[in-house]
Amino acid sequence: MRGEDQRSEGFFSYVRLESRIPADHPLRAIRELVDAALGELSRSFDRLYSRDGRPSIPPERLLRALLLQAFYTVRSERQLMEQLDYNLLFRWFVGLSADDVVWDATVFCKNRDRLLNGDIANKFFVAVLNLSQVRSLLSSEHFSVDGTLIEAWASMKSFVPKDEGNPPSQQDQGGGGRNAERNFHGEKRRNDTHCSTTDPDARLFRKGAGKEAKLCHMGHLMTENRNGLIVDARLTEANGTAERTTALDMIEDNARAGSTVGGDKNYDTADFVAGCRERGCTPHVSQNNTNRRSAIDGRTTRHPGYRISTIKRKRIEEPFGWMKTVGGLRKTRHCGRGLVEWFFVLTATAYNLVRIPKILAATG
């Protein structure tokens, strides 16, 4: 018989939150890794908080909530708190019971900013890679490097001459209001003479010839070639040499003598190739022979390992694609290079946490 559409509501629930989550749900394996990594950061958390006063949001729960924001492409902290209020899966992952009160979005952001001072994002990133079950998945001999543009949370109208201090409110078109129209025709804008009033750390940069210039930051990743996991993530000012100089810094910090480093044609320069060899690494970068001579020759390209590296290094596009589409970093929603870098590293950690359980399941 047909059931009746009755809107009855029980006052009590006798089903445990743990039992509502399927045993094979992907977040179960991820939470085991997260809890193990957060356990290693307990002393770092203690140094950030006073022994007196009211208890704040536990940093472990705060980081778990921010990971959910990357996993499920939640656009803002306010929307994250809204979903955390009614989503039992989110409550279980963060560590809240079904009856716990969810935090206010403003309070959540203020507690989040406290973690910036302790460099928690980088420590959490390293803690995940140092887990015993993860270390065996990493290669210490073959790496790939690449960079990408992270569009800044700033309008082109905020990019004004440095001596003005404030963007013009009405110009040319006679429009008014907080988003007045502007006419940029005939105006030359350069990073040397102009600056964004919204995000002073953002720089005007274009991806290539014929492309439009945007206010952006530059993100850099270094992946190992065995499973494509990220081993280093950094964010710098957007300029023409940032990719290569940051790549050399990552090589010095992560690669050992005898390692190979793959990269695209942008890394085929004499300075980068010489820098790799000074650090004892072999540069397996794609040759750029367009109207110029490549910085590497047949002594490098004749080996089978070079062809393997040029294929493997294309996998570094996968974490960039995930971080921009799923992780929401195509256009950052935060201002200031310090905060943007914090979220860039945290999103790179989220990518590794998604990949690691799949790799462990595939390798048995």
C-alpha cells in the first residue's frame, strides 16, 4: 500500500554517527591518514595557544574542515559552516557529534589565521609524506617540476599608479558607485609603476604571447615520478624567471645527487641546466629548438631514461588540474601572498590525501 507523506520528527536518534558512514567510503581511508599526520603536529599546536583563557576551535578539527573545503569544492568558509551544520558526513570527518553547535564563519576564519603564524600548512604537508605507509610510495631518484598561474582575488580596476594610492571612482564613462566604469585605452600599466590596491602582492603577468595579462601569483610543484605524488609546493611572485629559480630551490631541498629532473620547454635554458648539474642532478627537460639552440644535447637525450622522464613529467599536470578545478584555486579567494601560499600548500596536501589511498589499494 502507499505510504503516507507525514512530516514527523523524532527528538532522539539511536543511530551512531559512525555507523551512518559506509565502510567503503573514501573519506574513511583519508581520515586515518589525516589523524596520523595530525598526531605528529601536537607539539606545534601547543606552541600556538596559551594555557589560559577560553578553549578555541581545536586546530585538528579546523584543518579537517579546510580539507573538506578542498575535497568538495566549497566556495567559502561561510558555505562550509552551512554545510557542516546539516551534513552528517562532514560532521563525522571533522569530529563533531550530531548535536554539536557549528562555529560562526567569522570565528572560524580568525582561528584559521592563527595557524599561519606556525607554518602549519607546510608542517602538515611534510607530516603526511613522512607517514610510514607513504614513504614507501615516494621515489628519491626521479622528479618533475612545473609552475602555473593562480589568478589573484583582485580586479584590474584596482591596478593603479603607485603614487595615487586609491583607484579612481569615476572616469571617462561618468559612472559612479563602488564598481565604477573605467577606460584603459591608451594607458600603459606596468608592475614597476602600478600596484593593486586590493592585493599588493599580485603581479600583472601573461601566460604567453597573445594572451591577456592578469593579476596573479605563480604556484610551483615538484612531483616524484613513481606515483606522481607532490613532494614540494611553493608560491612566489609571478615573473618570467620564477619557475626556474624556484625549481632549483626545490631541487636543492628534495633531490639527491644522481637524480633526474623533468620539465617542459620553459626550463630549457643554460642557467637552469647548469644549476641542475651543479646540484648533481641530470636535467631531463624538453628541448626548445624553435629559432634557438637547446641547452641540452645528444649526451642527455640519447638515453632511454630521458624519453621516460619526458613522458612521466606530463603527469604533473594532473595535480595542477585537480587543485584548480576541484580545489578551487583557479582564482584564489584570499588576498596576500602569505595566505594564498598557505592555501596552495594545503590544497596540495589534499591532493596527496586523495591519491595515496588509491595507490595503496592498487599496490596491495
